[in-house]
Amino acid sequence: MDTCVILPVEAEGFIQSLETFSLKEVGSERWFRQHEYIEKLNMQAILNASASHDEFVKELLVSYGKIPILVHEMILVEVWKHKVFPVLRQLQDFNPKNTFQLYTVIHHEATIINLLETIMYHKDSCEAADDSVLDLVDYCHRKLTLLASKATREGETSYSQHKLTETAVVSSIEELQMQSAALEFEISLKAVSVLRYITDHTESISVINRMLCTHNIPCVLVQLIDCCPWSRRKNSQVEKYIDGRWQKIPAQDRLKMTKLDGQLWISLYNLLLKEDCQRKYDFNNYNKNQLLKLRGFLTEVLIDQLPNLVELQRYLAHLAITDPAPPKKELVLEQIPEMWDHIVRENSGKWKAIAKYQVKETFSPSESDLRLQAQRLAQTYNLDVMESLLPEKPKCGCCGKEAAKRCSRCQGEWYCHRECQVKHWPKHKRACQLMVEATEKIQRDLHLHS
């Protein structure tokens, strides 16, 4: 393999050492070290999957039974963000010079869902996740519900953020809160894919029951197809959120299905057409009417891109004229997810004490400790490795051809030749300056400037 973040023997050591933490320990030195390990495992897993190489990270996570630990640590940070972070923000004596460590904690959830998205594509990962799949289903349901509800308020949210930045000096904590909200959107999109892989692989009655009866996932998916939060109209242009950024879509490509659209439709196909699922789902009037909304979206253009949807189309046509039998009442010993409830129950009434402890012991590091952490993460995010994670080769900012040279000032724009760079400079100049200023600000925040 040309590019490698970690060797198999290093990955094995990292994975063997993975452990669960308490809420109080989030952000500690030991926790931070595990965060680095998971970052590197995530990057290596993406590299292996994109290059169709031996997926040794996935194999090791499966063989050592560590996937439930990943799920636990992701939900732990989710609880921290919901319960501890709001209290921490209100503490009068907390005014950090920088928010580097706090952002690392918030970003940890995104790293793990990224890794899970990569490995849960495989059935053996789903099986190795064992009972934690139930916790993962609940997690995905929380994220998808948030995604569907936020989509209706997108205009209001972006407007209020614009007014905030326009009329006030944004504090570092407020800025962190805005970064967290933006990250939440990306995390929720990853949850769409993870849920799809669970619907692909699971045969557990408890998991199927949780998706269909407890959370009514089919109706949540219908709502997401209807509001499509990863598509928007801006200045009369259609934009879609693809590969981590909003991209303008030419008129001729607007009906093309994105990966996220495909994940929703495959999830619905699995949940509605699998025999085990049909026996469990209650096709009452509300559910039936919600599902029949899908017929309006199943156009010829859509079915051409995902031919399996013909079967779903036929099924919905049949559903429109029949009343399926109600689900059979079966006496089963149903497993229930435990992680979120256990973490909340264990720490109930202690949120303020945890926040105060973390302000004193965790989020007030010395300058030398902070510099060391920043340097270690900088080594993790090696630029050459990051480039190899790109889904396609960089394109020239001027002519669109494949590019190999980068703007030396901002490192953010690519060019195929010097001529294109000179030609594009009048357009790139302002963005270049902003990126340089942003980089300098980050360096100041991390105390890395000389």
C-alpha cells in the first residue's frame, strides 16, 4: 500500500488497548490518547476501504470484540454534549483562552461514527457489535429525528447565526457551540448510512422490533425523503451536500441520486420487503398513508438509478388497495439498549460537579501540555495521508482538469499549471487571504506560533 497511517501491528496494539471511560474522564490525558488511536484507526480504515486493500482495522475490531466499546464511547460523548457541555458553558469561572481540547471532545463523536460507517458495511461487523446494535439503532434514530426536524428550521437557524456574527463579537465558547451544531449535521448524515447497513445485515428479532415497532423508522425515513435536508436552494441555485461540503448542482444533474438518497431508499426497501419485517410492522392507517407518499417520489429517473426500487413500487401499489394483516402478537424475550440510560442514570444529579471537575482538572491545561497535544494531533493529521483520503483526485481551480500543484500560501486551492494559477489569482486572492488568516488564528489559539 502506497500510503499508510499505521501498520497492522500498531493497529492491533491500539485496538487491544481500547477501553470504556466514565463521563468524568472525558477529555483526560488517557482519554485523549485513546482519541488519537481512534483517529488513526479511522483514517487507516478509510484508506483500506477506498483502495480495496486488506481491511485489517475492521478485521481486528471484529476479532477482538471491540465494536461495542466504540459504540459506548460515541454515546458517552453524545451524553456529555447534551448534559455536561451546557452546564460547563454557564460556569462563570470558565473562560478558556482556547477551545482546542473542547473541540477535540466534540469531534470524537464524529470520528467514531465515521469509523463505524466504514466497518458496518460488512456483515461480520454487525454480528460482532452484538447487543450494542440496539444502542446503535437508538443512536441513529435520535440523529435521524434531529435531521428531519432541523430541516424545517434551516432558514431560521442560518439567519440567526448570521445575525449573531454580524452584530456581536462571538466568544470562543459561542463559536464552539456553532461548530458543534455544524458537526452535528455531518454526524447525522453518517447515521443514515450506519442505519442502512444495520437493515442490510441484522436478523435479530429484537433489532427489527426496535426499528419497526419502537421507533417506526420507516415513517422517519419517509419524512427525510420528503424534506431532504442535504439539498437546498440558494440564490436560485440548487446545492447538495456531497463529500462534506455544499456543492452547486448543474440543471442536468439535479435528478441524480446522491449517496444519501440511495441509503434512505435501500433502508426502506429492506424494512418493507424483508419477510421478517413485514410480519412485525403495523400497517395501520397512519403508517400506510405515510408510506404511500413514497409513490410520488418513485419516478422513472429514480428507478433507472436504483432498479431494485421497481419491487418497492409494486409493493406500494399493492399496499394502496389492500389492508395487510395486523402484526402477530408474539411472546418474545426482547433485549433493550442500555448504554444511554446507564450513563445518564449513573451520573444523574452530578452534571454540575462533573463540569466543575473538568474545568479545573481537564480543560485548563498548561501551555506545554496543550502544545504537546496539538503537536501529536498534527502528526495524526499528516497532510499527505489526508490527501489520499479524498474521494477523487484534486481538480484545478481554474480549468477543472486533474491538478497536482497547490497554492503555497493557503494550501487550499489546486492548479494543473502555473498559467492557471496566475489566471485564477484575481478570483482566489480574497479566499486565499481569509484562509491564511484563519490558519494563523488557529496557530495562535494552540500557542504554536513562534
